[in-house]
Amino acid sequence: MTDKKLLRKQYLATRQRMTDAACQANSKTIAEAVFASDKFLSATKIAVYLSQGKEVNTTRIIEEAWHQNKKVYVPVINKDKTMRFVIYNLETRLEQNFFGIAEPVLQPKTEIAVPEELDLVFFPLLAFDKNGNRLGMGGGYYDRYFSFTNSAHLRKTVTLIALAHACQEHQNLPFDPWDVALDFVFTENQSFAFAG
């Protein structure tokens, strides 16, 4: 676990050193690659993080999904350290959660996604490698929520994609049995596909 902590610190600093202009340019290039992908074009239910700081910006992806009449879901963190994805549209009111991250204000009739029914999920990350491993912030929310994808017969019900700046690539990340592997990573330079 110590290795992961050190790597998180290292890659958080790497991402923070990026200029805003570089972050936005990368995000635009990555979004265009996503729009051209068969997985995005065929998806009807998409889960995506609301970007902050120097993360790959997801605004264009969300807006294009809406334009194509796809359902968009974004994460809400619960106080019991679980996560769920809820519907997100132009009428959705946002507030900051206890991590300072924007998330929807839940209403009695807010639509909550069924994880196995999502077509496409966009993961945030701090680092990735060419084996499809991802280093997150350390909370384990995504790994717990998508743990069902570690089951062989459910693996292909949802496609897991990470959006990353090329500078976030690591040679060989440490991997724990509960870590959820990615199907694809999109960077501003290229996309990576991993055998499922």
C-alpha cells in the first residue's frame, strides 16, 4: 500500500504542474477521440465523473451525450463510503460533498442507475499503465461499485474507460485483487485497448 501512496503523491503533483491551457487542449483532443469511438456511439446509458482541477475535463463528453439523447449519470458519495450514480441533466442542482466535489442534490424521485445496466463508464484516475491498471485517489469507491465486473460472466455488460493525460502513464502499477481493470484508456496522444 505504501507504493500506491507514494505514486498518488507523485502523479497528483505531475498533474498539478500542467498548465490550464494544456489541460483544456488535452481534454478537447480526448473528447473528440471518445466521440469517434464505437463504444460511445452505441451507448445509451453513460456514467461519467464531474471533472475538477486538472482532471481531463468531461464537460464536452456530457454535453455531446445529451445531444445524442443518451442518459448521463454522475457519482454521489454516501456517508457510509459507498457510491451510486444518479441521473444528471440540465435541471440537476449541484452542491459540494464533504470532499469538495460537485454532485447532484438528491430528490425523492431522483433516478439511480443500476450498475449492470450501464453501457459505458468514464473513470477518473491519477495514473494508468499499459496492462489496464488504474491508480485512483485511494478511496476505493469505483472498485467497490464496479466489483461485479471482476466476475467473468458480467465483465462485458459494461465498458470501463479512463480519461488521462499522457503524462499520467506509469510503467507498471501495483495491482490488488480487488482493483477493477480498465477496458480502454484515452489520452491526447493515443488510446489503449486492453484484453478483457
